[in-house]
Amino acid sequence: MIETIIIEGLIYGIMVLGVFITFRVLDFADLTVDGSFALGGSVTAALLLRGAPSAAIFLAVFVAGCLAGLATALIHSKLKVPGLLAGFLTMTMLYSVNLRIQGGRSNISFLKLPTMFSKITDFAARSLPDFLSGGMSVLLFLLLVTLAFKILIDIFFRTDFGLAMGALGSNPQLIVSQGMDPEVVKAAGICIANGLTAVAGALASMYNGFADVGSGTGVVLAGLAAVMIGEFLMRSNRIALLTLRVLLGSILYRALMLLARIYGWRINMGPNDLKFVTGALIIICLIVTQAKLPSKLSKRGRQ
């Protein structure tokens, strides 16, 4: 059970990193995530059916996710559409795009196709010790991949462009004073976030053994819940710790969802109630955050 929690937490943790960039860094409520997550699975299915190598698949998936994010950014900036509506429009259109990519089929199974995970488990069974075979080999691989993404994001936000993106959400005028276009910086952040989300969708589809055009439903809500849970684990302004708590929040969220699936029957709760549980978690996080804020302000006032 713990192995499954960590594997799912790492896969969805890449998506949560993207949600962190849009919601926390850019202060942009991006609903494109639901569509770009499914887009990753759809592109993966189309390329797997054509025998494409894994490296080419993930490159194409990341580019496709970036293009989805770019569509949202252009609708928002060029057409002056509010960010929430722009993301919703792109998410809605991506449903048809994903169906088109999957050849009109809403679900494609990978059971008879060699995926990256099946190759990893086959290699581990042949060449590695028994304790590294099966799920453990997949877990170690995902750990390396997720840490690689985390380190790349940490390095990016230490560059001049990354620092400008980090300042955009709280002080857009600072970006203008530095001679940068805020819309370009925001578009870049949205593209990166949806590229990460698409990669997570590709990994999830390979791990689950199928691609479904509806797989992204509620993903943005789950990502936001994981971000908020991570914020309760540690307090820091350092980017390395910010991304770390995002990943830890993703794993903890998956653990809570698994516990809800296993023990929810005691209160007559089924799998269809998990979306309600996710929403309730976010509401609880908001209530606790709002309760802490007045106490902090009162302490500062006494000082």
C-alpha cells in the first residue's frame, strides 16, 4: 500500500509542481490543467500505437502541454479574457482535441503495448535483485524522474528570468521596471506548468495501463489540495523547500485518498465521494489559513 501511495504521489507530484507555478507563483487560476493532463495521455496513446520511443513520447507530450498553456495565455492576454475563463475555454476545447488525437476513441488500452514501465519491470526482473523487481523498480525510477524535475525547477527559479517570474504574482510593476513584458513572463510560466502536467498525464496513463479523455477531470482540484497540504508541512520562502513540500503534499494527499477508499465504507462512502473529500480538504485548509492569519496580524500589532 505504501509503495502505491508513493508511486501515485510522485506521478501526480509533477502535475502539482505545475499547479504550484500557476496558482502560487503566478497567482493565476489556470483550469487548463484538467485538459492538459488528459492531453498527455492522449498523445502518449497515439505515439505508443505507432511504436515511438519513450524519449520522443515525453518530448512530444511536454511540447503539447506547453502549446495548451500557450493557448490559454494568448486567450487571456490578447483577447483580454479573465484567466479563469481562458483556462476553462482551453480545457473544454482540449476534450475534443484529445478525442481527435485518440482517433475518436474515448479510451485506449496499453495492455498489449510495451510501455516504459513494462520495460522497466522486465529489465528489473532479468537483471536486478529480487527486492528491486516489480513495483520497487518503478518507484525508484519515478523518484529519480521527479527529483530531476524538482532540481530543474529549482535551478530555473534561480535564474534572472525565473526570479522575474517569481516576482510577477506579487509585484507586476517590478517586472515592468526591469524592462520585461509581464505577459511574456506569465505565458512562459503557464506553458511550463501545463508541460509538466502533460508529462504527469503521460506517466499516469502508462502506469494505469490506459489513456482516457476524461482522466483529467478534477485534477486541478487535487493539485490545489496537495499544494495546500504541503504548505502545512513546512514554512519557508526558499524555492528548494517550496518544491519539496509540494511533492510531500502530493504524497500525503494520495495517502488520504487511499485511506478514504479503503475505510470509507464504514461511513457508507464510495469512490464517487472522493471529489467531495478533496473539496472538503481544500475548504478545511482555507478555514485553518484564515484562522491563522488574524492571529499573526494581532501578534504583529502587539509588537
